[in-house]
Amino acid sequence: MLGRIRGWFDGAGWYLAIAGALLVVALIGVFGSLQVDGLMWTGQQVTGTERNGIVYYTWQGQSYTVDDPHSTGSAAKVSVYLSPANPAGAILDNPTDRLITEIMVIGPVAIATALVVLGGTRNYRWARRNRKRGTADWWMTRIPPER
């Protein structure tokens, strides 16, 4: 079984190397987003109310506030993410930050997956192309035609 898988990826070194590098970029994106806005992914979501740039929310009977730098006036429902151990250190849901994080993670993973598939099917595609041309082996395409 392992030999068969090795055969699929024979000659696909650059595909796999670039895919591996993209997966490292995705991991860096995951860890970076967890450092910056980790509460948005791992925290407890509560609903707050915004008035004049200040969001008021309640956690276990206690009232807390957080400033909204992107305030548009007043909002009836604002998503707030907090850590149950430190409910005063909450952050607001920011769709732009969430979208950037998703692009930084899902984008490289999707491209890496496509490269692994292209690398794994490379030999099959070459063999199929050579059969259509009438040559049975890949090395036959390297020999110049006779005149």
C-alpha cells in the first residue's frame, strides 16, 4: 500500500514542497489569529447593547462595558466574546477580522490540497497524455522524432 502511494507522488517533489510551505503559512495564520483575537474563536458569546460607542453586556449577573471604536451610534444587539475567567476583558465581534483570519487559513489549505491532488495525479495525467500520443513510456517523449 505504501509503495502504491509513493508511486502516485513519484516526481511530485515541488508540488509537495509548496503544499507543505502553504500548510506552514496556514498554521502561522491560525496561531497568529489565536493570539490577536482568540476570544472570537474560543470565548463565550454574549449579546450586548451599544449606546454612544459603549457596549453594555451582562455575565452571570454582573454588568460590564467595552468600547466600540467602530461605533455607528446605537445598536440593539452586539455580539461580545469573553473569557469566563475574565469577563471584563471582552472583545467585540468583528466580521472583517474574522474574514481575514478565514482567508489566511482556508486559502493556503485549499491551495495546498489542490497542489497535493495535482502532484498525486501527475503521473496518471502524463501516462494518459502519452497513450493518446501513441507513446507507451514517458521517456519516449524526450526522444526527438526521426526525419
